[in-house]
Amino acid sequence: MNKIPNKGQDQHQILANLKAFKGQDLPWQAGKIFAYIYQTSPAAKAVAEAAYLSFLPENGLDPTAFPSLLQLEQQVIGQLTPLLGGDEEVKGNCTSGGTESVILAVKAARDYARAKYPEQKEFEILVPSTAHPCFYKAAHYLDIDIKSIAVDPQTQRLNVADMRAAINEKTILLVGSAPSYAHGVMDPIAELSDLAIEKDLLLHVDACVGGMYLPFLRQLGHEVPPFGFELPGVTSISCDLHKFGYVPKGCSTILYRSKELRQHQIFSCSQWPGYTVVNPTVLSSKTGAPMAAAWAMFQYMGLEGYQNAVADCQAARDAVIEALEQLPSLELIGQPDMSLLAFASKDEDLSIFDLADQLNEKGWYVQVQLASPHSPAAIHLSISHFNCPHIPNFVTDLQVTVAELMSTPVKENELLAALDHSMLALLMEDFDPAMLGQFQELMGLESAEGGLPADMGAVNQLLNVLSAKQREDVLLAFMNELI
Ligand SMILES: *Cc1c(COP(=O)(O)O)cnc(C)c1O
């Protein structure tokens, strides 16, 4: 059944079938999804998609063959640079996403260190405990060490003194987020900049989610602490355009203070008989579509368009925060610096996972965050422009759902409740992928069609009591089954 047909089929049928695949997806078009999808107006979407399609076949593999792409990339980076406090010394590239941008920044830092300190054999980066997992991925792929520095559990901000204390002879790069994805909280980048200069270290600012928001918030007159190249210790910045830049996915940027630094990002190879390879980014053959879409969005939105979008998102965020302040069983985590926020349950009669499930049943999509040593279990919201008109309804549903849950006893997973947590941890110590099935059975988790568990609340309760390493093992085994 699942094979390429002998004879090609009718295009209308094919496209209809493709559309049918989306039947089980989150219905994001309604604007009630607070993660994964970043949209502004339908008109902007149309412009971005037309621009995207218009450069789909062009190949960024070789900028001498397609100088148009070189120009688009230079102009996108050039137009972004002043927003991030940079001058004409700044060099950068468009990448496929925040993860690629960060991998490249870490690679550049490693190879800079190799060039500068040829005798150094071990390399370590220091990140706040709220840093995005892509830093762990970068360390994993590049075979270097990474150390997580606990943030203040109250503010979710890095304490720079703690990072200072962790610096050692292996350290090559400090990292701060502007802001963190999980809680929308900015690390003290100015203090990190001073530290980086004092210790002669590189400093990467992860502005993947904030880079196309905070500068406009500042232009609107809000107090936004400095986080860009205006701080002399900041040596590289990642900034996604496929989040608050409202460019279709596959578009981020990585910027360096100077070309001396950026050169360590570039890979060139002449060890085969084919075309010579010189790639600034991870991808080799790559479509010009995201760069064209980014360029088009910058021109279409203008500074004013982005400012208006940010003003609406900030008002939406304020409305959610105000609602949270009036719900004694919920607690905003830290003081979010933009329209990303997270809230936890303060009341043991209210399971944050059940609240997420119930909100999602009502047609919303909120993201669950498991508890970690320095951050409580939480519901996360990323509010982008197309969410804004739905915020009053969301606030109402939040209030109603909390009241409903508070008047019904917590739906404990019986087995989980019966199992002592330490016993469960013991069980998990020797996790074997073959245990995955038993585990699902144990939890009474019926696998829905497509292999996804039906009761996410129970899954989250279970994952929540496991250690990070155990979670990683379970999820890896799960993914290996899924695809
Ligand atoms: C989204 C995000 C990333 C990773 O970006 P991807 O585009 O998903 O690879 C990294 N850091 C932060 C702060 C982010 O919000």
C-alpha cells in the first residue's frame, strides 16, 4: 500500500490528499495556539509566502552562481544589524533556524579558541539553566563540554556571580538569553558583557526569540535593558526571523561583532574531485526562499509594522498577567520582558498539567513545561500578533477552567500515585527502550492512532517525576519508535 504508484496521479487529487494529512494537526489558523506558530496579518502572510515561493529553486550553495541570494542575505543582515546595536564591522549570515545559528556560534567560538590557544584541548561553554536546549545540541554535535549555571529560582535570571565562579581554563564562551524562551526573562547581559571583557572571553547573546521584538519595544518608549552589540563584550547574537520577524520557517540569523570572529564559522573543502565547497552555514545546497521572504517582510512591515505588532502583543501579555494576578491559585514566573510568559500552580488542588489539558480541550493550545531543579512545572504562552484578538476569550476560559478544576479533586493517575517517586526513579535507573511499552501499559496510556498517547496529563505527570536524564532516555526511545 505504502509505495510510489506506478503511474503518476492527478495533481488535484494529490493536493487534496496532502491537505487531508493535516486533519489531525493543531488547528493553528484559528489563532488560539500559543506556541509553534508566529503570524501577523493574512496580508503579510501572503506577501511572505509569495516571496518565499519566488525564490524556491535558487540555490544558496554557490553565491557566485546566484548573486541575488548574496545580495538578499547582505541586505537582511545589514538591515537587522542596527536593531541589534551593531555597526558596519558586524558580519552575519541567514541560517535555517535558531538551532543552526547557535551551533554555528559555538563552532566559531571553539575554532577561535583553537586558533588562539593551540595548546588548549578541552573546551567548555557556560550557559544559564534556562538556556535553550540548542546549546546542549551544539555541545553534543561539536564534542565540547557545557555547564549549566543555576538561575535564581525566584526571578529565573542568571546570577552573574555564579557564572563568574564557574569560569575555568576550559571556558571559551559565556551565554545569556534575551530573553529565555521558557519564561521570557532576560539575563543581565550588561553584567555578562563586563565579565566577558574582564576575563577575555567570548559572549553569545541568544536573542532568537527577542531580537525582533525588544528593539521595537524600545522604539515604542519602553525600558529595555541593553543586550546587543552596543555592549562591548557581546561578540555574537542569534536572532530568529521565523518567530517575531513573521517570516515563514527556515529563517534565523547569526551575527558577529567582526569578520575576524566570523571566519571561524566558515567551512571550506577542496578534498574531492567535484565542485569546491565553501559554506558559511551548516546547510550546503539550500533554497533562497527564506532569505527572499525575510527581505520581503522587512520591506512590507517596515519599522512601523513591527512596532504595531509589538504594541499589540505587549498589551495582550499585560492582559494575561493582570488576569493571573487575580487568580490566587496561579503564579506568574519571574517578570517576563516580552510577550512570552509562564505560570505555575500555587495550589496543590490544581494540577498545572490538568489545567493545560483542559484548556487544550477547549480549543486552545498551551505548552507544558516540566519541573526542573530551578524552575517549577508550568504552562508557557508565546503570544504572537495573531493571538492578540483572542486574548479576552482566553482569559475568560482560563478563569472558568481554573474554577472548574478547583471544584473537582485532582485527577491523580492511580498507579503514579501508588508508586513511590523514589521507587519509580529506581525503576528508571536502568531504562531500556524495551520498557517503553510496559511503561505505557503501567500508566494506562492508550496509544491513539499515530502512536501518540491519548492522556497527555498523565504522561506529563510521569515525566515530571523523572530526572532530566531519565526523561531524555524515555523520550528518545519514544521518538525512535514514532518515526
Ligand atoms: C526558538 C529558540 C531557539 C531555537 O530556535 P529554532 O528555530 O527552534 O531552532 C533558541 N533560543 C531561543 C531563546 C529560542 O526561543
